[in-house]
Amino acid sequence: MSDIHHPGRRSVLAASAAGAASLGASWLLSGCSGATAAPVLPAAARPGTPDRGGTLRIARPPASDAETLDPASSLSAYEYLGALYNRLVRIGADGDVAPDLAESWEPDSTARTWTFRLRKGVTFHDGRAFTSADAAYTLRHILDKATASPQAGVLTPLVDPGRLRTPDAHTLVVPLKTPNAEFPSLLTHYNCYVVPEGSGKSIGRTGIGTGPFKLESFAPAGPGRVTAYKDHWAGRPVLDAIAFYSVADMSARSGALLAGQVDLLSQTNLDFATARVVAASDHATIARVKNGQWYVLPMLTTDKPFTDVDVRRAMKLAYDPEHVVKAALQGAGRAGWDNPVPPDDPVHVLTHPRHDPEQARFLLKKAGHENLAVDLYTSAYDPLFTPMALAYQESAKRAGIRIRLKTASADSYYTQIWMKQPLMATYWYTGRPVDQLFNQVFRSGSSYNETAWSDKGFDALLDRARAETDDARRRDLYGEAQRWVIDKGGAMTPMFADRLVGLSRKVRGYSEHGFEFDYLGIGLKGA
Amino acid sequence: MLSFVARRTAAALGTLLLSSLLVFLAVQALPGDVATQVLGKDATPQAVAQLRGSLGLDRPAWERYADWMRGALHGDFGTSLVSGKAVGGDVAQYLGNSALVAVITILFAVTGSLLLGIVAGLYRDRWPDHLISTVSLVGMSVPEFVVATVLVLCFSVALPWFPAVVLYGPDATVGQLLPAVWLPALALAVVMAAYIVRMARTSVIDVMASEYVTTARLKGLSTWRVVTRHALPSALLPVLHVIALNVAWLLGGVAVVENVFNYPGVGKLMLSSVQNRDLPVIQAIALISAVVYVACNLAADLGAMALNPRLRTRGRT
């Protein structure tokens, strides 16, 4: 899927193929069902406990016709992973690393060697016991060049697959090439789900894991089904089964929900018009993933005029993020103030210069860019790109910056515009641990560094932070990194948006944050 | 007659060759290739290079085209760059699903619009005529995805009679697809209907004003008999050509409608293949579409010739 290659690449189909189909559809929807007098969108999922049993039907955008159940692959079918597998560690509701198959973990004094103590009595769906050999194999599988895992780029500089040690069946020792006090957080990534030893060739089809559900059927870009695994180590899940259906077109997905054919739309951020129709419907409603989407206007720091740090500063001071949140998000989210770390992340620091169009004018004049005019690329790839770009354009006008909006084709947006045009609109899912976030998106030379920003001092700061074993001091260093990005970096972060998730009114216990979805607790009421 | 058929067939083959070349070039001109499209944001230089190498994309374009052409002439359409499965079998499966929609659409559209056209012709300039003409024109003017969305809202959301989308994959059985076929078929039929209604109406008006119909009436035949025995056959002739053209148009129309209904047909396959730059699949579908298009036109010409003595005998003089 799509961490990083974003979710629902295919949801674009509607927009690119049928012109403004999705827009037209939601307009029609609201016209027909008389839901124009918009009800306020619900702030949270429906409370209450689900009944035991039942089958939850999830509509999801397929990753590709070449989808696989191999968690390490860049083409993994994301929704299946959390149901079928466990990781060693996951991200807890508080944003910190929490136990999954590892019960505890500790570094040596220099954070160069990490020891994970693994849960006992865990079995895979085929009855085999889970041991440290499986955990070590999972890491080797991710690091294997043939797997071409996106997470290999993060782990290869740290982990030598040949040096992993398994002193006993329930201990995994990971010696690192360089000290890293945040190492466990890198294993919370969804490429890091644990697979049985030696399963690399077959795991893409068998889906044998230790998770709460076991695979019954799977077809790439087609329907599939998982059923409750009764011997799951954390107890059996509430549901009896989950049926996954792949629906590429976003308006088709909403239609399926409104018609009662499915209970939940996965990886789908509904546009406001559609969300209102869903919320007004008899059997469907809206839940939110708070600050689920991180929106960025990356300035390519290798392209004029953004090579000049004063121009970048001016671009940031010139606009008011609160205005963008109001105009583009209708309040369903938070202002980003150019800080890429989400507001609910434990290391987030509230620090940013005030919105100051006069100072922006002054900086531009100083840099020789009075009356700056730049192109800003957007596309129908995501419903919020263009509203965000328009709001930025309007806000920056007050500082004398002229923004020309250019709409690019959605289907080649991430191959032709992203990292190619000096200024564009894009987004990521939030939920990346801070060390991964900074090293992947802001470090010199990283393939996801969308601003091509290269600052040796910043890279050294990241190295100092990951090597710092004192939690409080490390937190300070990550705070400094945030200030550095805000002051000198190329990324503008106007807003964090709540993801508007469409689900049936029967669904109870829905809980999702970042890349964590609670498959154990979700269920249905009165189904 | 025979030389006419031969000439038409030769022209058809030329058209096919040309269209396959054009499609190939068009896809080459699209930004990005299958490696960058499939990998999206994960398209690191190493990953792209690895995927390109394994797919043979590092070879020159003309070489790949020649290879593909050679295979296609032997009935081998190659393997999909994305799924790695044989294109022939894959496309056939999707094509079969689309055929189900197409057949039902044509039955709907032809019978429905002929009937409406005849009624409009018989009640010329009175309210049934105005109603039918206006509604069918509106139906034609509105894009098919809007018609499809309205149908979903009315007949699967407001009145839960039909499923809004198909949740099955391409290997769905006819029994699984059948409940979901009606709305897409209706959406396409609505868009198709206007042409046929207009043609049928005009034919009926012409025929009803002709002398032999007056004679038939004078002989005391009922209106129903006059219409079915005399007016309908003559009205069918011009309609035939319109139907043939519409069958060809259906291939394009289904692409949009199938996506709205998530229907696992060839239109949906085409769209996702274009997005992925999955050249072998695009080529196969384009070639098949061209074959259908050319065959429909050929059939319409020959059919018209068979029904029209003047055209039929021209070759002999």
C-alpha cells in the first residue's frame, strides 16, 4: 500500500477518468437525499460495546493488481496485515512504543545493542510456536535486497542481518551499526509484521501470522476473507470474520456504504460533501482519525527561488495556517505552523514564529525577490489539495506573493510533479515515529526527502538525538530538530487534517490512529 | 459483392495494425512507466531499476513493440507487467463480464427505444411524442457517470433494490454478477437510447405517410398490423447502422460506468492498466476494441446491403 506511497492511490480513478465525477457525485448525493442543510459531522465513532460474532465488511482501495500479503513488500495489502500478523512492538494510544510480540526491550548503556524479550505461548495460524528465530528471520527478510522493502532503507544503515543473535527461544538481540535509542520505534512500521521463519517465498499467498484473524481467502485487487483465530495469544477477537472487498473508485466505495453493502471504508478520507451525506444517512455515519493526515507544501530547496533560506522563511511567514484550516478544512483539523511533528505526538513542541506578512515582504526584498510569483501544483489526487492551495494563495497575497495554481493530472502526480516541481501540494499519513519521520523525510539524501533539503548541521543533530540515551535530553534534541525544520527547512506544513472515515451505524469499538487499527476490539451491534 | 467484402476486410486489417501502433506510441508518450507508477512514492532509484530490469523495460521501445506484435499474431498477448499473469486469459475473463452488461444493455436499449420511437412517431407532435423526445435527449446529453450515480441513489440507496457496486473480482460467476448488471446496463441504455428513438421515430413517420401504408389502411388493416408488418421492417433499416455504431461506443462507455459500479469488466481493467502503464494489457484491450469496432461497422454495412436491394445489386452492374 501506501504508507508512504499513499493510501488509495486508486481512489483517484474517479477523478481522473470521469472528470469531476466524484465531485459531481457528491453534489448529486447531497441534492438527492436532501442533506444540503449539513448536519455537524460527528466528532467520534459511536460509543458502546459490540455484540460477539458477526462479519465486518470492509471496502478498501487495492494497492495494485500485484498485491501481496507479504508485509515487507511495497505492494502489501495493508488492511490484511493488522488482522493476520503482529509486530514485535506497536505504537500505543499515547504515541509511545507499546508491547506486541515483545513483552519488554532494553538497550545496553550506549544504545548500540537492543535486547527484546519475546512473549511465550504464541502460536502461528498453522500451529507452530512463535520463537526468536521467527523474529530474526522477519528482520532478515525485510533487509533482503530481493524483498525490496521500503523499510529496508531505514533499517539497513542500522542492522547487519548476519549479526542478529537468538540466545534462547524467547530472546532476540539486535546489535546496531550505530547507536540508536529510538530503534524499537522503527520496528512499529507496518512493513515489520512478523512472519514465520523461512516463509519469504510463500507468505505473500498464505498470510500465516500470529494475528487475531487467519486467512481464509485472498485475491490480489479482489475479495478476501479472514476468520477469527481462536488461539490468538490476546484472546479471540470480537468478530467471527472480516470480509475485505477491493473497490478502486472512491465514489463507488461511498455508494457501497450508503447502500449497506459494506460496513467500513478503509484508507478513504471522505470529502466534506460526501461525508455530510454519509452522516445524514440512516445506516451510515462518520468517525474521525484525529490529525490522521499531514499536509505539506514542499519547496524544492535545490530550485530557485527556494535555494535561498530567506525566501523559504518568507513563504512561511507570509501565510496564516489558521486561515488555511478554516478555509480548506472547515475546521476539521489543526493548524500545522510548519512543524511536521503532529500536535498529539509526545515529542511535539509548540514553537513557531507568528504569522507576519510584513516581515515576509522585508525578507523577500532583502533576497531580491520583491513581487515574487511562483507556480503551485495541485491535483485531484486528494480532495484537500486544491482547497489548501487556494487558501495558501489567498493568504500569501497579503505579503505580496503571487501564487499561480497549476492543476496536474492525478495519475502521474507522484511520478511527474512530486520532487520535480519547485512547489506543490502533497500529504502523508501521520503515525511515523519521530526518528523515522525526520530521517526519512528531512535527512540529506533520503529517497523520501521531498524538499531535497540538505543541511549537515541538521543531520548531525539527528545523529546526536538517536544516540542520546537519556529520554529527557533526547526529547529536547527532537524539539531542537523541529525548530530547525521550521526555521530553515523547505517544507511548509499548513495543517493536520482529521481523516473522515465512513462506517455503518452498527459498527462499535472502531479505533484507529496512525497505522494502528484495533482488529481485536472492533465489532457490530445488532447485526 | 465479394470484392466489396474483400476490400472492406483489408481496410479493417490496416486499421487494426495502425491502431495498435498508435496505442503503443500513446502509452509511450504518457509520463512515467509501469515501474514508477506501481511503486508510487516508494519509487526509489534502486527499486525502479530493479523492477525495470525484471520487466525488461530497459530494452528499446520498438523492440518491445515488435516482440509483442509477433506474439499477438500467434495469439499470445504476453504477460501483464503488473500481475505477471497471461494477458489473454485475464482479458478474456473481464471481457466476458463486460459482454454480459453489453448484451443486456443492447437488449434494453434496442427494444425500449424502438418501442418508444414508434410510439413517438405514431403520436407525432402530441404529448407522448414531446415527452419521449425530450426525456431521451436529456438522457443522451447527461454524462453516463451522472446517470449512473443518480440510478445508484434512487435504486440502491433510497430504494434498496439493486446493489450499488459489485464486490466480487473478475472471476465472479454470472449468478453473482446478475443482480448487479441491471443498473450499469440501464445507465448505458439511457445514454444510447436517444439516437435510436430519433431514428425510429423518423422512420415511422416517413413510412406511415407512404402510399403503401395508406393502401394497407384502406384495405382495413388495424394500426397495430400496419406498424408491425409494414412500418417496423422499414424503420429497422436505418436503425441498424445506429445500433452497430452504438455497440462500438459501448466499449468506451463501459469504461466509465464500470468504474462507478466497480464492475469487473474490461473497461475497469483498461483504466487500471492505463494508470499502471501495463502495456501488454492496454495493447490487448485496444486491439480487441478495434476488432469489435471494425467488425460492427462491417456487419452494419453488410447488413444494410442485405436489407437494401439497391445496395446489394450495385456491384453486379
